[in-house]
Amino acid sequence: MEEVLPQPLSAKDKSSFAYLTIKDRLPVILSRVADTVYRKKADIKDSHGEDATEELKFIAGCISKLRNEVQTNKAIISLNDNALDTGVWNASIMAVTEKEGEEPKWFKTPWLYVECYMYRRIQEAVWQCKVLHELDPFEDQKKKAFTDSEEAIEVLLHYLKDLTEKTSTATEEDKEEYLREFLQIALWGNRCDLSISASQENSQTESILDQLHHLEPNILINDTDQVLRCLQSSSKNNNIDIILDNAGFELITDLCLAEILLTCGWANCIRMHGKAMPWFVSDVTSKDFQWTLSSLSTSSRPAMSYFGKLWSQRLENCSWKLTCEDFWTTPYDFAEMKTHASSLYQSFRDTKVMIFKGDLNYRKLLGDLDWNPTTPFEITLRGFHPAPLCALRACKADLIAGLAPGQKETVENQDKKWMVNGNWSVISFCGKSNQ
């Protein structure tokens, strides 16, 4: 008998994400994109000439049209650019139409799908430009999120430097404690998310180290012991993959985790995965990654400068690697990776563990389906097991899996918005592999 899956989440089913109702959040983001484009007018004209100014008007017009389509619940339309993934998206639109029996619309079609489609439409406007085809509409916001967090970044990196200088004499128990701590640092770094806050300011202004003890009781699922057992296993695989989420402070916490994994001997190579285009406002692109290392390297703050230079060397000697595969910005969730990105799926077969960061990756792991919260995490992956995997996720969307019976009701009595406000989290692990 064919397994019956839960229904996908849609705008009409769920009331809210973190700060705005999900029907309202996308128009707000689009308005901010249009405003950002408009404010760039003088700088773009000075640096690129009059043709670029006309292209800015074109982009702004596309964004305004898209915002109107969202607000009036128009049908999802095909893409018109000539990018490598255009055919993939247009084929998916046809497939959704056939499945639903009508043209997909913003408030009825599965929410994950239309949200991804919106960001791809923004990129369509950019890619149709000749002069501004590399424009990132979210670049200024991502950079500000980093610079506004510099004090907290310096405190964290100073602490990391002290720890890494001790690793040569550290006991195995010490190294385990380092990993536990930096898993939680990377976990709570995920609260800084510009797409959830509708691209409003969202930086880290306090030391995350001072918050860990207070936040630990809010980790609803903590599979750190299973992650440790996986890392300590006699596997011949010495790679660890981190599927990144947000730029800014969160990226720094991810790089700190990568450093601990490497210097403590848990892996010989850390492979990090970013997005191939600007995505969900603050997701890490290759350009964001390189800008971050450059900003660290040239900082007057000593720990930032130290790690900026060290991490640039790690990329050069290939103990760290960064790739930005197209699959991460396609309409597919991760259970479809084996079919639609088989080479990427196969590439994970030599990894010790995959670490998925953030809410969007979590939603794609679970297919953004309305699971019963007590459904085991492994079941919600629907066969996606290329290697052991761990999800580090602050809760910002109306879905979760792996809770104990009664746990949902208990936390709901403490915090009515627990599923969406980023104050609760999970460290979920699945050790099963289809190798």
C-alpha cells in the first residue's frame, strides 16, 4: 500500500511565521527589494552609467509587478530568462498544474514552492539585465548584518582562538565538550535571519557565549550524543559537509564549528555548500563567503583578522572547500535530490556526517509537510539518507518532527509562538544511510 503523506503547508493553512503572517511577509520583502534598488540609483549611475539606471528601473518594475501578483493571488507564471535552471522551473510549474488540476496560485500552492519561486523571479529580473546581471539586491542588508555584529563576532573568535590553541594537549573529553558547545553556538546563530524578519535589521549585538546556558533548556531535541558517536566511529570517511544557511553572524558561527571539527581531528576536510544565487534575503552565496573572509582578514580587531587569514588559507590548501550547486535553489525538496541531482547525492557518500543549517534546509528535509510533531525524524526524511545527517535549526516555521508525546503541549503552554519566534530549537540526527 502506498504511504499517505501529510499535506504540504500553504499560506491558507498556517497563520504566521516569525514576525508577519505569511500572506503579508512576501509583499513586505518585495517592497524592501524595490526600495533598495531605488536607493542604489545614484551609486549605480556613477559606477555603471545611464544604461544601468534604465536597468534599475526595469528591475523595480518587475518587482512591483511581482508584488501585485502576490497580493492579488494571481497564477504562477513561467520564467522568461535563459538561465540554466529556467527549464527546470517551468517544467515544475507544469507538473504542479497537472497535479492540482489548475494553475498554481500564491495562497493555495504549497508554501515552500511559492516562496522559492518568488526569489527565483527576483533573480529573473536581474538576469535579464546586461549591465547589472550580477546585482545582489540583498547585498547591503547582508553586509550590514555582519558589520553590526562585529563586537559579538570578535568576542566569539577570541574565545575560539583560546580553545584552538589548547587542542594539541586537549583530552578526548575536552574535545567532546568543545564540539557540544560549538554545535549549540552554530544552532543559536541561526536566529539571525533576514528573510524571517521580512529583511528588517537582524544582527547579533550580545555575546552568544553568555546566552548558551540560558538557551540550552529551549533545545527541544538534542541528539548531540548521537552526532558524537557518529564522529567517533571507525568510518573510512574523513569529510564533513555543512549545508549553510545565512550570511552575517550565523556564517561566522558555522565557520567556528568547521574550525573545531577540523582542529579536533573529527575530519580532514570540511566541505561547505552555499547558494548559487541571492536567496531568501540572507542566504550565503560564494560572493558573501569571500567578502566575509576578506572583511575578517582586513579587520583591526585581532581575533577577526587572525581567523580571516587562517580561513583563507584553509580554502587555499583545500582543508575547507566551498561549492554552490544549482540544486539548492531549485523547486525540489531534499527527498527529490537523488532523482534531480544524482551527482550531488552521490557526492555525499564519502562524508562522515552532513550538517544542515537553518529553517529553510529543515523545511526541505521534511518536505514542508504538516507532520504530526511526534513523527520520528527519520520517517519525515522520506528516504533521503545519502549519509548520516544532523539538522541544526531554530524553529521559525509551523512544522516540526521527533518530539516526545506531550512535549508540544508543554512548550505551547510556555510560549504560544514557540514554532515561529526562533526561541526554541532542535539538534536532530539520523544515522541511517543508503550507502
